[in-house]
Amino acid sequence: MSETKSLVCAIGSESTALSDDDIRREIKGLLDSLGTKEDVLLLPPDFTRFHSQSGKVTQMITDYYGFTTGGGDNKTQKDDNDDTTTTAKNVPSVTILPTLGTHAPMTQQQIKIMYGDELAAKDPSPFVVHDWRNDVETIGHVPSEMVREATRGMVDKPWPAQLNKIVWEKRNKKKTVVFSIGQVVPHEVMGMANFNKNMFVGAGGLEAINLSHFIGAVYGMENMMGRAENPLRSILNHASENFLGELELWYILTVIGANEKGELEMKGLFIGNDIQCYTKACELSLKVNFSMLGRSPKKIVVYLDEDEFHSTWLGNKAIYRTRMAIADEGELIILGPGIRKFGEDKQVDVLIRKYGYIGTPNIMKAMEENEDLNDSLGTVAHLIHGSSEGRFSITYCPGHLSQEEIESVGFKYAPLSEMSKKYDVGKLLDGWHQDPESGEEFFFIKNPALGLWAVPSRFD
């Protein structure tokens, strides 16, 4: 709905550590420029993206509008076309819709940790659960030719652009604004995360999510990850340009990286209402989050934070983000104290248990022969992504799944207690290590969601 395309903030570098004051200043500058608003919709990620600092950004926006305090930084902000002034008495309506995609809803405790006590305690709650199966509306279709090209002829049908109904209801409303908030980082399905992915996947529907994941799998993760421009992103860009023009929509994108002590910092902040902010965020993210190793590790050990990763659907980022680095016949060890299920969604969990991570040829054959799998292309994509295709072994060490369950889906199993003693995540920093007893060399990664690891021969 904005008449002019605009990049209002593009700050940061590999060595930058943005302070809360830095972030708040940029957020305030944007909100001041927008004038008085009566209705504010925020689309931040869920708890699986806790480290994005989107929770902090969300709190800053709601604080500005006085949502939790009854009066904020905008108390004297006047709209150029209106004589009214926002005060404690006319604080805008605020809705927070975490962009779950296919993920399980956030718990109250997760909301409290990520978004703060005040927002968590607000009554009535501003938080709305996104139901990807039932709460969406198809707002348009991307031509089948683009889908056919992206899938190398495997799929020849239009891609449905779907949005949560609450988002779509905000179009053509002068006093309404939508903020899409999140982290840009290399991603297995989209190449680089966020921007319009947060809209059409995070707040999207079953048909669109399934097909987009399948497109990404068919095109190939190795061809996708770390690349801002790819056929799937072109499909989403087409949808943005043709279907989202009636929304007053602003993207607030972060780039997060670790300092020398392993502490996470906001390296960059990018705000705009078109693709410019995403492009610039991608440029910085590739410098911050992409690690090109000089040689392929024979063994990689990945830790999955207990509060962040509860399923292999999420935990398999350990596979996606390291597969272009690990050596042939190498071993990937995944320490997952919080892993208690396979799918975030009950129906998907059933399918993963039924078919397992059996490699692309086998899963494609199963898709052709079984209606339940053919109707869940997103699951097909996940099962393709989660297989090493026999090139390296994957050993899962889950906190809450049995050896029988892990081995039934095609992974190796090792006891978490035993492996946690061998690999003390409290002492290990990201990078190369040597086992003091065996002398064995391994590469350690503390959070696979924050980056992408590769060697030149597999990335080029």
C-alpha cells in the first residue's frame, strides 16, 4: 500500500555489535515516520528463532505504541493528514501472530522468555496462534511456468500464495500497519531465510508450504543454501510484487553472529518495504553466518539447544547446514537433549515414522505409490533433506526418543548421557577440536540454526 519503495535502515558489519539503544533508535525512526496508527500487526518468528532477537524488536515496537504501559514514545506523534495525537487514551490495537509455519504453537513459557513478562501477561493476550491448515486464504497464484521451471518439469501447476486471514484483513486500511520481523540466515528451503518467506511460509497455508518445500527439495539443497537468488525465491518475489501491494507492510530484518567469546550479537539491522533490505541483509549474513572450511571434517558434532529443538523436523538443521562440509564416509553426531518427536505436526510425525529418512530415490518412489505421502509434499521434502543419501552416517543422541524409534527412521543411535560426557558442550567452542583420549579430530557446532558450513568443492 506504500506509494514509495524505501530502505530506511541498513546498518552493521561483520565487526558490529548493535546495542539496544542502536536498535531502538532505528525502530523509533521508522515508527515516527509512519504517523499515527490505530491497528498494528506484528509477525515475528516463534521460539525456534529465539536467537534472532525478534522478541526484543517486538517489545520495542509495542513499547513505542504504549501497548503495555498505556503510553509510549509516540505520545506526541501527529499524523500529517490528521489533527489527532496518539496518547495513552488511544493506544493502537496490537496483534502478535508468531509465524509458526508448520511448527507447534508457542507455550506460555516460551512467549514469556522470548517476548517478555509484560506482553506475556497482557490480558486479553495479543498473541494469536497461526493454524496453517485452517486459518488461511489464497490471495493469488504464481504462474505454473515458474513452478515447472523450478521443479525441472516435475510439477506443472500454479503456486498458491496463501496468507493467514488476519494478515489479509489488514489490506487497504490507512491507519493499519504490518511488521514482518525476523533473522536473515542461510536456509535449506529458501536459500536465505526471511523476507517474504515469513509471509507466505511462516504465515502461509498447507498447500503453499508443501509445494514450496517440495520445490526446494527437487531443486536441491546444495543448489539452494546460501543463495539469495533461486527459482523458489523468484516465485515468492512474484507473489509479493503482485499480491501484497494493498498491505502497509514493513520488513525488519536482523543478522546475528557470534563474537570471539561465542556470545551472540546483532551484527546488522535492515528495515524497508521492498527487496532492498533483504538483499543487503543477505550480503552481510553471508559474511557473518557462512563458514567456508579449508577441509572436510571426518566427524562433526552438533548440539541442539534443549529449549529450541524438540523434533527431528527442527533438529535436522544439523544435517542441512553441515552436509556441504562433512567428508565422504564421515560421521555426523547430533546431541539433542530436547528431541522428543519427529514431526512438529501430529500428521507429519506419523508419516515420518512410517517412511523414514530413506534417501531421495526411495522416498520419491514411495510418494508415487502412496497417497498419504503424495498429499504431503512438505513431508516428502523434509525426508529428502534429512537423508545423507548414503554419503555419511548420522548418529542421533536424543533426550526423549528410544533407540528403536531412532533406528526405525534410518538414523544410528547413541545414548545422550554417554556422548555428552565425551563431548562436553559446556566447554566446547565452535570449530576444530581433538579428543584428548583417542586423538580423534572433530568439528563442533553449538547452534546449527545460526549458520551454514561448507567446503569450496561442494559449494561451488
